[in-house]
Amino acid sequence: MTRTAMIGAPEAVRPEVHAASGKRLGASHPRQEGPTDLRLVPPALAAWATAALLLTAPGGWAVGVAAVALGPAVVLLWARRLAWPRVSVAAVLLCVAAAAASAGLHGADLRRGPVPELAREYATVTAEVELTSDPRLTRPRVSGDRTTPTAVLIDAEVRRVTVGGGPAVVTRAPVLMVVRGSRGSPWLGLLPSTRVRVSARLAPALTGGDRVAGVLRVRGEAAPEVVAPASAAQRFAGRLRAGLREATDGLPADARALLPGLVVGDTSRITPELDEAFKETDLAHTLAVSGSNLTIILVLLIGPPGTARLAERRGLAPRLGLSLRTTALCGGALTLAFVVVCRPDPSVLRAAACGAVVLLALATGRRRSLLPALATAVLLLVLFDPWLARSYGFLLSVLATGALLLLAPRWSAALRRRGVGPRWAEAVAAAAAAQAVCAPVVVVLSARVSLVAVPCNLLAEFAVAPATVLGFAALAVAPVAMPVAKALAWGASWPAGWIADIARTGAALPGAGIDWPGSWAGAGLLLLATGVGLLVGRRLWRNPWWCGVGAVLLMLAVVQPPPLVRVIDGWPPPGWRLVMCDVGQGDAVVLAAGEGAGVVVDAGPDPELVDHCLRRLGITRIPLIVLTHFHVDHVAGLPGVLRGRAVGEIETTGYEEPVEQAEFVRREAAARGVPVTRAVAGERRRTGELSWQVLWPPPAPAPGPEGPNDASVALLAEVAGLRILLLGDLEPPAQRALLRSAAGGLSAGVDVLKVAHHGSAYQDPDLIRGAAPRVALISAGEDNSYGHPAPGTVAALRAAGGGGAADGRGRGVGGGGRRQGTASGGRLRS
């Protein structure tokens, strides 16, 4: 009986040990998992919380907390019987004391030396600073009809400072350096660890809790005065990064911009439109070098971690005949090079620390699970650099890794039990777990929840590894064999382009995301909603029919087919002929030109707003885009108009001011192969039922306009019996000249008038009286600082017959709420 029991014992254990392999005979090296080792988690969390709270607290607080935690910890460690609870509590207290001391020392850097006081006095200084980050260029922002100047931002440390003719004071204070400049600025070529001498004005940081003792605003745009070059390691890393950029120069625009970001975190070529698409689909983590990049590289060297210590281990190391310890040393060197080349961002540091712990376990022969490795990495990094405790990037990186270690395996097993293939189960579980845990933090930053994040991450995941491997290969060989690097980069451009296409396609879906309260209360609400959703989904999973219904409803919510949307909310109305899009302080008008087609007049200031308007109208084909003039509130939204649509031509005014906006339009058009032509008075065109002619500007020679507004393209359009006069931003001098011109009589007696310059007070009363519009359209931002529309202009329009004049607060025809204004058939509505 005993023998029978002994023989039968393995059969009882076999399902638990081997079932997960999916093989009839089980796995050759079965994983027998014990309870999850959480012993290092409380000390890591305690150190993290302590560092976050004490960084900007007075120095006495840090000393007090360290002393209060250290005393009981020593008493517990000196106790005669060291039971495990006592050791655990002592470890937590010791970590709290260490974190308090580290936070106190790092926080003192913001108060130590002359820089903080000089910043409060807005003093002009001569400083010698050492760069601690790569220079980065700010994004241009819309301000009225222009964009704010761009600037180069650099994290740095002041090492020596002089005020007036006084003596130089040696110090070490972190600052944010701001230099006026644009693309091509010599400041953008500087490397971390470079020392420069600048003449600048110090100013306090704009918000409290920043990691800077002040803001150093450099005077002028002269080239930097280099005092000492970058270190040898940084110069080597700089050559590698420059080589990768050169290798990608001939690639398509998206791959050219994305590949350096995927490989080394270089996002200097990422356009605002592409960046927004990645944020909308929650793919932005691919633009920040993370643990996945290092994991891919280490797996190439040591093979899968589960087989690293087996005779059957895979990877390059056994093929090269490297021992385990030599493999670990090579992995450590590779990790260090990874940090130097990719820069020590929070996610890079977390990945490097985790990799170092795993490599140490490999070298010493001690088994360590990945969760203790993550906890150890968090603890060491927070003690080394307490500012990471306040970094959203570090928080998201740790949360995503924790979700992959704790939630993803359980969810993957549940999916496999329900018949999903192992690879698909792992991929779906990983994407869903990371999204569920990280979404509450992301919503604090973006006030938006992505509904397409999981499918977009799933589709992009298969392209990340080949793009990363080929990209790193191009990075490595670029300094010695550029043709080979270009060939490798060309191979990597295919998966990189696929990832960019996924981001653009997902972001273009009408229901790609929903607005959500952007606060920690909103994060808690989303966490609660996620928990409820998981509980409901778990029950629905047992019923395939309900699962199918839920999937269809979610798909309809995301895709939002125009016929279905029209049935639900009546937008757009059948037979619409004109829509003024709600783009805030700017202009964007759509004239119907057939099923799914429209002529767009101006693009507004925001690509997202005009794209949303066109998507809701179902516009996929645009025969012509008319940009009346080059002010930013009329052209900055052009990428949104071009996004995913067939565009025949862009027509603009011949007065190319401001120059930077005219160049922006030409770049965007050239990137998509759209021709750009010049509008001249007398030009007539037709597409379908829509016809129009250009009334202004006159052909050369003509007196030069007083500014871009007076060079605006003015159109008279006719569709389905409606006469529509669009005046751009013409001001009184040009309006009077238009009335006196040969086309002046055509502006009389129109049905719809798009009032010039957002309804400003500068209008020619004769033009308004002559036009006598039935309805006047004014596009202006709600609560704008310009006073648009002017009360006098609205009164003049009403007196002239425009009883439907809008009130100029982002509303449509007749001021009927924030919906776009429409003209439908021979009738007008809002």
C-alpha cells in the first residue's frame, strides 16, 4: 500500500507542476512557484513615501524623521530574539531613516549657496554651468494670431557664479537654463557634462517643488562659450546618437522621427501631431526608452531569464563560449552603456537597476524573483536620487512593471483556461494589466481616458522588438560603417512606420478617448470604475453572447459611424451646405462638396479641434484647402485637416507673412505631396454643386497690403441657392478697396456672411450694409481677451439684416450653443 501511494504521488503533483506547459509530457524544467516574496516591498514603499514628502521640507524635518526612525530600528536590531516581524519593522525604519537623510541632503541643494538668493533678487550674473541633460526645443504655442517664440531648455548645475565685478563663488546649484533659439541653434548641439560660461538673469522657479534653485535666462542668441568639453563617455554617446540620426535621414518622415525615439529616446524629430497621436493611444511609452528596450538587448545576450542558468541556455553568450559570470559582467557593461547612451531618465534607471539585480543573481548563483528585484531597484534608486520619488515617469514605469509581474501572469492563465492561445493570452494580459494600473496616473496628466490603448498596444507590440534590435544594430555600426547602418535603419523603418500608423489610425477614431477629471479624485474614480468593470467583465465572460454584445457596443462607441451618430444626435443635419467649426479663437469653415467631400476655408489654431469637426462631418476627401492668410489662428490646424484625408490642393494668399507660418504650411504640404498655389481675384472654380470665385487679393501689380490681414483671400461661394461671402480677416482699408474693385458688386445681397477678423470693431460699415446678410457668422474664442465680437459690429450686422449674428463666444449661427453653425439647403440653422 505504501509502495502504491509512493507511485501515485507524482500523478497527484503533476497537474500543478506541468499543466501550464501545455505539453502532453509536461515541461522539462517545470516552474514550481511558491508564495510571492513581498518582504522588500514595504521598505521600498516606505523609502519612496518618505523621500517624496521630505524633499522640499525644512532641513530640521528630515533630521528629526531620520532620528525618530533610527532609534527604534537600532533597539529592534539589538533585541535578543530577532523574530521575523521585528526584522521587517526594523528594515522599514532603517529605510525611512536613510530616505529622510538622502532627501534632506538633496533638498538642501536648492537652498545652499548664493544662487537661490540671487534668483529671488532677479540678479544678472556671469555663471559657469555644467549641462546635466540634452538641450531640448520648446513647442511653439498659439497666442492670438501668432505663435510664441521657441526656446532651448537645458537642465544644468551652476558651478561658479559672479555678480558684477565681484569675486567668483564656487557653488553647486541645479538650475533650468532658458536660451532663445529655434531649430538649428548651436545650443542644441551641446552634450551633457559640457561646461559653458553665460551671462544671464536669474529668476525664481515658477512653481514650488521643482528640482531647480532658479531659472537662468541667457541673454541674446549668441553661440555658447564652451569652457570645458563633454566627458569622453558623453562624446562617444553623442557620436552614436548622431550616427543613428544620420542613418535615418533618408527614411520616410514618420520612421525618420520615430526610430531614434524608440532606440535611444531622442524625440527631437517627433512632430507635435505625431506626439499627440501617441498620447491619444497611450503609446507614448514607446517614445521614452524603458525597461522593454533593455530587456530585448539582454535577452539577445543571455537568452530568456528562465533558462539563463540551464545547460540549454540560449542567447549569444553560450554561442560565444562565455561563462555565467562573464555573461553577467558583459550584461553589466551593456547596461551601463545603455544608460549612458539613452540618458539616465527615470524609466532607464529603473530598468538598469532591475537588470543589475538579475545579473547579480546570475553571477552569484542565487535565485531571485523579479518582484524583489523591482523592489530592490526602487529602494536603491530612491535613496540615490530622491527626486525620482516625485517623478510621474518613474511612477508609471514602476506601476507598469509591477502589473506585468503580478497581474499579467494571473490574467494570462485565466485567458488560457478559456481557450485563448498562450501567446495571445500573454500579450492581451500584459497590455490590459499595464493599462489598468497606469491609466489612473495618466488621467491626472492628460484628463483623458483612451479607449483604444489596449488594442493599439497589442498591434504595436509585435513591431517594437524588431525595430529596437535593428535600430540598436544601426546605432552600433554607424560610426564605422554608415552604409550598413543605413541598410539596418531601412529595415527598422518598416516596423517603426507600422507603430506610427497604428498611433495615427487609433488617434483618428472619433471615440478614441473620453474626457475625464484630471485630478487625483478623478484617478480614484477611474480606479473604482476599472475595478467594477473587471468584476462585471468576469461575469460576462461566462456568457459568449453578452461578451459579443459588449464588444460590438464598445466598437461602435469608438468608431462612431456617421449614419449612427446622425440618428442619435442629429449631427450633421441632412443636406448641410456649410459648417463653421468650433475651433476657439480662429477660423475654420467647411463647404459641402459632395458625399464625404468638402472645401475647407482656414484651419483654425488647433489640429485636434478641426480634425474632430471634419471627422464628425464624415469628410474624407478635400478638393481644396483655402488658407486666407498666414496668421497662426488660421493655419496652425492644418495638420488636423490633412490627417488621414485625400487633399487635392492648398491655395493661399501671395503675401507670405509671418514667414515662419508660411514655411510651416509649405513643410506640411510637401510632407504629404500636396501642391500649394496662390489665389488671385477673378479665379473661378466648381466641384459638384459648389462653385466659388476669388474676390481678393487683386493680382500684381497692386499696392502692398498694410499687413497679413489685408492680404486675406476673400471668396464668394454658391451652393444649393445659398450665396456665402467669406472675408477672412480683411480690415477696413482692404474692405473699402474690395467694394471699389470690379468684384465689389458681387458682395451685395448675400445669404451668409463670414464676418471679417472674428467680429472685431474694425469693419467698413458700407460693406456690411451692402452685403445685408440674412445670417452673419462670427468665429471667436469664448472669453477671449480681444473683446471679439465687438458690440458695435454685432449691432451693425443686426441693423443690416443679419438677425442671426453670433455672439462670438465659440458659438455657431444665431449663437445657439457651442455646436458648429450650419447652413442646410436654402435654410439656416444652428
